[in-house]
Amino acid sequence: MLDWSKPAVRCQAESVDEQLATGQTTTEVLPNSPPAAGETIGERLKRLRLERGFSQRELAAPGVSYAYISRIEAGSRQPSVKALRRLATKLGVSADYLETGSDLAPSAARELRLTDLELAVRLGEPEGVGAELEAALQEAVIAGDRPSELRARVALAQLALESAAYAEAAALLEGALAGEPFLPIDRFDIYANLGRAYAAGGRPERAVELYQECLEGVDGDASLVARYATLLSYALSDAGEIARAEEVVRSALDRLDETADPYMRVRLYWSMARLAHTEGRESVALTNVRKAIALLQTTDDTFHLARAHILAAGIMLGRESPDSAEAHVDNAERLLGSATAPQDTFEIKQHRSRIALLRGQPDLAVRFAREALVIGKAAQPADEGVASFALADALSLRGELDAASDAYARAVDLLETAKRWRPAAAACRAWGRLLRDEGNEAEALDVLDRAADLGMRAAPDGAHAER
């Protein structure tokens, strides 16, 4: 296998080799057997010579003595460029093959290697891939191979996203797109991941701008309209613009007819459910998530069906229905099996903590909340805030009031920073009630005033009548 970080080394020709003729035409034939892994030039020369039935004397030519061939095969001499050409001609292979073990041109070899690395990223096998992608990227930059450079940057960005290195992912994708035409139809995955990197990295406004531009650029392609509208609704929600997010989703739904690909409608129903749940309109949320589940049940997509059940569980918890929530969580775990992503695991543990709380099981609630918190700390501030809120409620129910107060304070700070106004307000109110129950009236009033301010931010256009 070629070492992508090191160019092949050719030694300077000895004076005797400089006398070799260069006008001969090479007739290339495939070697009789594949090269061995890690084969040196000398080992390859000897193998090919023996396969073709040559002795060292028979392979020798003017300027390339049998003694010189012997030293090459022994590894004590590197052949010159002209010696490689003369030997390759007599052996019936290309000079490139004799030197590297590959007949592929550098660009073709680079493309083949990138394909293998991209597959490893998609299969979730990142060990050692990052370093190889970096080497391939540098080689592509040096060679001026722009398509390979773009592919390497995109694959590296995917690794960065999976390790929560959002700023790095955004920089890689920006570099991949620099100087490229704006093609939201052809490059959905790149723009989608760039927006995710912006949003998760604390720049939801930049994600909104990008997805809005993409949505306008795919007008007429119903499938991509649905996909970009979904992403835009998430980014708007993260930026606290819930009403605008709902308008985007409703507009996209209105443009779909009943014969459209069910996945288009699933994405939009899902978005409507998520947005309504964010605002506490659980009846609307439940109606839309049920539509998404019904459509997914007509497909073989167990992965997204599981995620729909996870969302439904959160909605049922908003309606204080622990039994229904547990049924959805159980369905999600059954569908996911052992292939549960960290975010799904976080949501499931978070929901199980809330289910235990509603059933008056503080020890179980604390356990699940702490498990969720470990995952949330490695993800986004909003996730850590949600898990801290659940832990605070569980600790309060268990009577650990000082620890609960600290957890509430942490939850409110994280959720407010993430512009998750509604859960931040709810955590703040619970914290204020705890302080009041402890007799700390002055601090409780300050916290409850803060809760009122957060509540106003949660419903900037006024309360919705539909519940």
C-alpha cells in the first residue's frame, strides 16, 4: 500500500545509467501475480524476473549490469529513472509499476484511496482514518487536484462532527466550498452538515442564513424543498424563532401533494411536532408525530421510526402520561437494537428519568439523569442543560436540596445560553419554588423574576390558543 504522506524516492542516476537509451517503447502487460504487501523495488524486480524466467545476466542490458541488478534485488542500491525504464521494458511492465507496485496514475490511486476512506467514515470505523485523510488532503492540495481536495475535506468534516468539533467541521466545509459554485441541489449533504456545524457550534443565525439561501436555490424540487425546510425549521428553533420556523414548515407542506414521497411528508410532520412540543402545544405535537409514525410504518425504515417514537415519548411526558411515554421508549429501544447513537441514548435515558419522576421513583430518576448528563456534557450545552434539569428535579424529590439547587442553577444557565427559553423558564420556576420552600424568600423572588423574563422570551408573539 502506498504511503500517501511520502512521495516515491528516486535516486540520482549513476554515470553508467545516464548512457541508457530512452527511445524504446514499453509494451505493458499485467504481472502474473499480485504484488506482496510491503514489497520493495528489489523484491518486486526479483519476483518479476523469476516469473518471466530471466536470470540476472539475461535481464542485464547496456548500462544495467547483472551485478547492478543483484544490488537492486539485495536492497543495497536504488535504481535510477533510466534503469527503471530499461528493466521495465524487458519485464513487460510499466516503470511506475516496477517502482511502486501500482499501474494506477497518482490521481486514480488517490481517488481509489479516498473512496476506501470515505467508506470507513460512513461505516463508523474512524480509527486511523483521520491521519490518512489529512495525508490525502495535503497530497491533493500539492497536486492541484481540487475534486479530491473537496472530498477529503468533507470526510474530515464528518469525523469532526461526530467528535463534536463543530468549529473544525465548519472550517473544513467552508474550505471545501471556497471558490466553488453554489449548488444546493447537487451538494445537499455538504450544505446540511455545514449548517449543523454552525448551529451546534453556537451560530444558529449563520445556519438560518445558509439554509434559507439553499431553500431559495432549490425551488421546484419538492424533495429538497422538504429537506431544506426541515433543516431551516430546526435552525430557526435553535435561534428562538419558533413562529417563523412553523411558517417555513407549513409553507413546504402546502406545496406537497398527496402523491409525494412519504419521506417528504414525514420530515415536515416531524418538524411540526418538534416545534409544537418546543412551545408546549402537546396536542398539536402529538397529532403530527402520529402522522409521521403512520407513514414510517409503511416503510422498512426502523431507524427513523425509532426516533419518531422517541419524540412521541417526549410529547407524552409533556402531557404527564408516563405509561404512554414508556411504551414509546420501549418501542424505540426495540427498533434500534444495539445500534443506538449517542444522541438517541441521551434522549432515551432523559425520558426514563422523567418517567421515574412522574411515578415517584427518585432513585431511579437520579440514576437515569446522571447517565444522560454524562452523554449531554459531551454533546451540546442544551443537552447538558436538559439533563441537569432532570437531575435537579430528581434530587429535589429525593430531598437533596442543596445539590438540587446547584443543578437547577446550572440547568438554567445552559438552557438560557442555548436560547431554549421554555425549558429554561420551567427550570427557573422549579428552582424558585425550591428556594421558597427552604425559606430563602429573597433569592426565590430573584429567581422567579428571572423565570418570568424567560417565559416572556418563550412566547414572544403571545400565547397560542391551540393546545
